[in-house]
Amino acid sequence: MSGKPQLRGRAARLARLLPPGSGRARAARAPFVLLVVLLLGGGLIGLLVLNSALSEGSFQLDDLEQETKSLTDEEQALQRDIDAYSAPQALQYRARELGMVPGGDPAFLAPDGTVKGSPRPAAATAAAPLVLAPEALIGLSAPATPTPTPGR
């Protein structure tokens, strides 16, 4: 007896149509190998695309961080300017440049229409010179011309 079972009837007719054993194993193996190669190639291409996208995102992040730093520096400089302009000494200096003088005692108008106090115009008095902090003078005088630096 042989190791193979004997086929009869319809199974025997179908077996005659197919080539003998070794060709059938190769034919079944080829699509599997092709599928594995396609999956590996697709995975490799996917990883390359993902790596490129991550690198691009990293460059954009660096650019945005630099822009944030420069905008933060500009904001701080503008805040220093605002603080210098709103300092009491700077306000007094600019008011005197405009010809304003300190007011006297205030007068108040009551709800019934009577005046409380004695209203009179402020007198222009010669005031003592102001002592200002250097940061209060930012932007108050003529714009400074840049001084050339040696070697440039």
C-alpha cells in the first residue's frame, strides 16, 4: 500500500485536472510572499512619511518658539515704555511742556447748585527743576541717532 489514499469518482477526475504536488505548493506560496513584501514595503514607506512629518513639526515648533521669544521681548520693552510714561515725574514733565500748571484748592458743586470752596484760576509759578529717573525720559526728548560701532 502506498501512503496516499486512492481517490474515486469525482475527486479522481478533479485530481487529474491539477498538476502533481510540487507545482501546487509553489503556486500557493507566491501570493503569500508577495503579500509579506508589500506589507513590509508599505510599513517602511509609512515610517518614512511619519518621520518626515515629525521632523517638519519639530522645525515649525522651533520657529514658533523663536517668534514667541521675540514677541515676549517686544512686549516687555513696550511695558517698560508704558511704565516710564505713566510715572508721576514723567507725567508732570510732559504737563509742564504743554504749559499746564498745578491746580490750587478744588471747588465742589453741591447737588443743590451751591459752590463749596473758592474757585480761582491756577497761578503760573516758577517751579523748581525736576529730577527725573533716566527711564522716565525715554521717548520724551528728540530721538537718539544710532552711534556707529567700530568694526561694522
